[in-house]
Amino acid sequence: MPKILVIEDEAAIRRVLTKILSEESDTYQVDEAEDGLIGIEKIKKEDFDLVLCDIKMPKMDGVEVLEAIKKIKPEIPVVMISGHGDLDTAVNTMRLGAFDYISKPPDLNRLLNTVRNALDRKELVVENKLLKKKVSKNYEMIGESKGISQIKEMIEKVAPTDARVLIIGPNGTGKELVAHWLHQKSERSNGPLIEVNCAAIPSELIESELFGHIKGAFTGAVKDRAGKFEAANGGTIFLDEIGDMSLSAQAKVLRALQENKIQRVGNDRDIKVDVRVVAATNKNLKKEIEEGRFREDLYHRLAVILIKVPALNDRRDDIPILIDYFSKKIANEQGTAKKTFSKAAIKLLQEYDWTGNIRELRNVIERLIILGEAEVSESDVKMFASK
């Protein structure tokens, strides 16, 4: 049952609003507060789905109440109640995050439509938060080894900042998981996370992909197109395999980092962007710099924080945990019962040389679940996981 809080210092209007909402639908539970301070205390202690708040009140006016609600429980929609002389203020509250405003005396249809729309919006916000939590489970960082624990601690410190991060490590170690964690735990988590695999884009197209282009900039440019930096505005851009980026594109990325501006290919007009850059590579960038394939100034811009993801061979203590995690995940994906692994099978898998790291381990676990017995044995591992 949706809970609505009416914050209004005029008792007569407060009673009218409560009566309208209560009589309109027996699904609304309505509570009242005669001033902003009482209203805020109630919001701190209880869960409300919607707040109707007067603008002019003693002790704490409606604008202050709105600002407080957005700090305490930003997901609650707030509808402002405005007198005739408060219309300009009411409009301004929309900029501060109010869902809408209604005028005194309240029009019945306008009030009820606004309430229904606000409650629908609240439901969507909650659904999106739940969806985001489900999505984030696809990027869990599994392990308790010293190396993984240090990475998790580093992410907790770095994520709330806008510091640029360079993630290094061999292929298949989970560098993209670190990038997702950095974004999801950042102040930009409500913004987009745009991923770019620099190794998968031809060198002649990488600049257009990153910065966009205008119509006629090159053969095939039939219309204007925004690039990944513009798409990531307000969020994070993850430049995976940045060691494979061309030198000309590196120069433009460097400018974007220095000036927070980009130019579309074929245009000299600056476009301001607000983007956090996280990059990753499996290459030794210092060696690439020595051999003239990577810009040293770009390296120093990117590597404000350096996170090294260890190879699986350097975190063998995590293999039993990873086996259990992947076996549950794969069984769930395939709709089959989870298989157990014998101690001997786990020990043998811990002794393997995992050149393909986590990615290779997952493939092997999937193969063993499909082909192995109900309890995966040492002989199953020798037969189906052989190199």
C-alpha cells in the first residue's frame, strides 16, 4: 500500500488533501505533518512513497524540506504545494528535483493525476535499482586471496573520486570487472558506463568511434554521429586494450583528458565532456613507450591510480572458491543441478598452469559440468580438462 506524507502548516488544507487521497482510493495510506521539521523526522523513521509539501511554512520552508529529502532519501518523489504568489518558487523547485507542483486550492483531477504519476515514477526508480543490483552480480569479483583483497580495498578508496585509473594484467584476469566495480561504486553510477575495446576497432575508425564525426568527414560518413566520449558524458568511459590504440588517437585522448573537450572528426568545434576515464591493457606500456608505440604523457595522465590484477597462477588459493562460484552460475544458466567437485579434483585444478587465467578456468569448469559425473572426480579432470 503506497504511503503518502502531507507536510502542510495550514490545518484546513492538510485535512482536505488527506480526505481527497483517502477517499479516492483505499490503497493509499496517508500521514500528516504540520511543519517541515516534523515531516523530516517522519521521513527519517518511516518509508514513504510520496511527499506532498507546502512551500511557505514556519521553522523550515518547502525548499529546505525538498533539499533535505533529496539528501536523506532521494528516491522519494516530492510534489510541492504552491500558493498563488509561490509559482516562481514552485517552478524553481523542479530544478532542485521536485517531481511537480500543484496550486492552492488543489484541483481534484490535477492532484490525483499528479499523485498517480509520481507513484508510478517511484515504482520505476525502485525497479531500476533492483535491476542495477542484478546486473552488478554479473561483475562480481570472486576471491579472498591477498591480491584480490588489496584490489577490493583500493577500489573502495578510489571509486568515490574522479581519479583516472589504469588497470594492468594478463588477458583473462578480469580487468573489466575492476572497471565495472569502479563505476558502480562511484558517484557516477547513475550515469552511463561506455566500454570501448580499442583492439577490436580498426585504426582508421578508432577516432570516429571515440569522438564521433560529421556528415561528409570521410567516405561512408552519411550523417553526423556522436562518439563514445559524448555517450559517456556524466559517467565513465572504459578504454579496454588501450595499448593497441593508434598514436593519432592517443593524441586526441590526451587532449580530452587535459581540457575536457573533444572534436568530432571533420569539425573544429569543441564539445565539452564530463567523463571519468578508466583504461586497461595487457601490454607493458613502459616498454611500448621506449619503442615509440605509446605516448609517455598519455601514460602519466591515465595512470594516476595503477591497479594490477594478478594472474590466476598467482592466486591459486582462490581456485576452490572460483570453482564453486562458476559451478553454481553455470548450472543456473543451463537449468541443471549443481555438480560437486571432489577434493582430489579441486587439488588437481589448483596445480594446473592457467595461461588463460579466469577465462580459461571458467571454460574448463563448464566442460566438466557438461561431461563429468554427478561428482566431478580427479579422473574427470584428467580426461576433460587436459591441456
